[in-house]
Amino acid sequence: MICYPDEERVKRAFNDDEPMLALISFDGKITVISPVDEAMEHHILLMKAGFKDKDIDSFFRIVLDRSGADWTFVCPPDYKNISIKDRRIEAFYKDGFAVISDFLHSIGYLVGINIPKRYRRHFNVVFGE
């Protein structure tokens, strides 16, 4: 886990239940986490952690605190090289819930995962909501 700006600040933010930004690689092996006030948005956090801006499409993105985790549900057009849009979004959804849940459990957060309404456009088409 990469903590920005450092591990001490991230621990303090957890203890104070500050909102946090987290980027979790699709395979769950890399996580970048920061208090929201330190990075402001996921793209900025990614670059501050030493990644390239284009790497954003290799991470699940969440905002979390002790009340829950909001998932920025944006499925890359090349996710797992699945060409059929409905299947690609279904795979992204399934994989995301598994990887994000594992991450949340690993940091001791037993909270729900919410997909905010503004990110449900493609999700709703696939799942008929």
C-alpha cells in the first residue's frame, strides 16, 4: 500500500475518520491511499504517487470513510480486452466488487460499496435498472 503523503498522515486520517481516496489496481496488488484533502481527486493522487496519468484506467477508484465506500464506476473501453460492452461492464462490476471488498476488509472497514447515481449510466443499461 502506497500512502500519500506518508504513512503517518494516512493513519491519522483513518483515526479521525477523514474521507479518503483510494486507487486499487485491477489485480488488487497495488493500492494508493490518501486523505481527500491531500490529493483532492484520483488523477492527482495517482501522479503524486509516481504513476502516469494514463495509468488511471488500471485502477478501481473509491472514496471511503467509516460510513461507506463510493465507487467511481468508470469501466475502461479495453477492460480485459472484452469487446462486447455489456460483458465488459459485467466483468468490471464483478471484479471491482471482489477487489474493493478485499481491500476494505484488509484495512478493517466492513462497510458497503455504493455506486453513486452519476456513475450508473452504463451500469443501468446493462443491468436494467
